[in-house]
Amino acid sequence: MTTSITLTEQEETALQTIAQQTGKTPDELLREAVEQLLVQYQQTHRRALLQQARGMWRDRTDLPTLETLRREFDRAGV
């Protein structure tokens, strides 16, 4: 996929400087930056989902007790 972005002169100059110092192309640097942003977003989003799910089983009364489950597993030989 090809995407076009607009950079300020300062951003473009800084990107060119980093590219020269690292030996990478500006395109490579931008792809790495996007990849890093996506990983960071996924980690943050995953953490938020886990926090939302925290304690969701606490007030359930329709689930068997742990002792009942253990007896069933013992009986089944699991």
C-alpha cells in the first residue's frame, strides 16, 4: 500500500539527518515508526480490554464451585 504524508520542513530535515546517520532510507524509518506505533497501540488496547474484563466472573451465581469441578475431574480421571 502506498500512502502519502505531509511533513514540515523541520521534520523532513530531521528525517533526512537520521536517514544519513543510520544508513536507512526515510521510507524505512517511517515504516519502522508506523510499526512501532501499531505495536504500542495494540499493547495499550489489550491492557485496557484486560482491565475491563477484570472481575467479570466475581458475582456469577450460576457457575459450579471449584470443589464441584475438582470432583468431576477426579471422577472422569482427568
